[in-house]
Amino acid sequence: MKIKETPLKDCYIIEPNVFEDDRGYFYEKFNEREFEQLTGMNSHFVQDNISKSCYGVLRGLHLQKGEHAQAKLVSCLEGEVLDVAVDLRESSPTFGKWFSLELTAENKLQLYVPRGFGHGFSVLSETAVFSYKCDNFYDKASEGGVLWNDEDLNIDWNLPTEDIILSEKDKVLQPFALKNF
């Protein structure tokens, strides 16, 4: 696998080595030992989540707070999404900055989103199946987030606003300026 730095501290793009032939393909999705050697970071994943969404669905920006904070390794297994990570760690040199990357079933790229980041994605294809590996267990009481269309962050979700489909929870997340992540 290849690890590429993003403009955000501790956030990485993972590009697997894909072996294709006339039967299909094979690739190692994640190797903890290799990831640690290449990044100096250790993430032991304990929970896997899968979501399926239709075009226009925007999920985010979410995070788990405190002792339930989660690092995530995310990928798109079917379709195409625009994945967005926002550094919400106030002590970080990239605090308040965001990065986006198209994750598709075709490109097989993954994004490592460290603890303390907000995370979300928008579905660009008719449907998308999205995979999250998390290094800590979900805890409803520790949920946090930032409003998807926050003016300070000014994220381009690559969708017309009128096509965006949000959950009730995501419609009422707080603005970035309140720092109530």
C-alpha cells in the first residue's frame, strides 16, 4: 500500500496495491503493521460500519468526543462519494481546515481520519455503499459535529444545494464558530 499525506496533519490517503486479471481483482484493504511503519501512528480498529445511501445524501459533519473519540478508515465499496475531513483539534496547526477526496469503487482509495476530526461525505452516484473502520466503539452520548454548510468552513460538497438530502440530526448541528463540537 501507498500512504500519501494530505494538507491536514495526521490525515492520510491510503492507496492499496491492486492485482487485477481477467478473473477480477484482489487487494489488501488495510495492514496495521505497514500503516504504523509508514505513518508512525497506531490505530487498532474495533468496529466496522457500512452505510448505503442514494444520490444527494450528505452525512456529516460528525465526530465522537472525549474518551469515545474515533479514528476512522473510510472507503467507498460501491458508487462514488466526496469524502470530507475537518481538523477540529484546537491544538493542531491545521485546526479549522478541511480536505476532500473522491472515494469510489473504481479508485479503491481510502482516507484515514484521525481522532478529533469532523467527518462527512456526499453521495455523487445513484447509490453508494460506504465503509467505516473505527478504532473506538460508538457512544451516542459522545456524538458531536459541525453544520454541513457552515459559512466559516465553506465546504464544497460537489452537489447542487437543492439536491442535498440531510437527516434531521444533521440539519441542527452547531456552527464551527461556536466550537461546540
